[in-house]
Amino acid sequence: MNNQPKRQLDARDSVSRSGARETAPKKDPRAVSLESAMARHGYAADALIEILHHAQKLYGHLDKPMLLKIARRLKLPPSRVLGVATFYHLFRLTPPDRHNATVCMGTACYVAGAAELLEFLEKRCKSAPNGGVKVGCGRCIGSCGLAPLVVYDGETVADVTRRKLEKLLDEAGAK
């Protein structure tokens, strides 16, 4: 006979028709974190940007079901949530690539050859579409004395040359 004490039922438990206990699957910790972030802000509409940032940090991007969930929880029209998510360029609506390279196109970087670096990156990464590198350009990064600059996977690389970029891509296994 089993001498272990019976466990009390909790909110995740249910009892089937046969009388057997069934435990509901545990919630995704990311969903719990997002819900607590919305609760911390009092489900206020004016906290939308902070909540979108938190959701993207947790999931890596903001897909349509996520935006709809946030809209429902904050009692906002889905069009408003989508409008904010598409207005700010830091929000991603698709999963991120394995690697990201952003070439600074500010005046100092441009004069120092940023356009040629961007062209090189686009050609190399376009020739291998599944290489996993998203190439883009951005406005001045604010480190003009180190021009030209490339932000690669969040790290600023200074005094970039084509050779330096080739080495960086090769080391990262990017095609």
C-alpha cells in the first residue's frame, strides 16, 4: 500500500471522469513573464512600447498572434498595436537571422568607404541566401572617429575594411 500522503489539488489540476488526477501543462515561462510585465504596468495602453520591447526580448520577434494577444490584454485595437510595432524600426515582425550586419552610413563613415562595404556585404550575403546574415544600413552611430563602422551582432566594429569583414564573416560561419 502507498504510504505517501495525498497531494492537494491546485489550480492546474483537474479530475477526469474516472477520478484520476490530471495536471494541466505548465505555462511557458516567457508567457508568464510577459503577463507579469503587463500586470506591472496595470495593463495600461500608455505602456505599449515597453510591453512590446519586453515581448520581443522574450521571443526574439513580434508575430501576429503575439500582437493580437497584447492588444486584447491592453484593450487596444489591433491596428494600434500593429501601427506602433511597424512604426519603430527596432521592432521585428519576423524571426531574426542568425547574424545581423548594419553598416553606418553617417557622413564620416560614408566618406571613409561605407558604401563600398555595404555593397560588398550585400553581394556576399545575397549569393548565399541561407547564409543567415541580414545586411542593412543605418544612420550615424555616433563614433565618427572610428569610421567606417559596422555593427555586427550588436558589437561595434571600428575601422572596417573589406578584409576585416571577410574575416569576421568567415569566423562566424556566415556565408
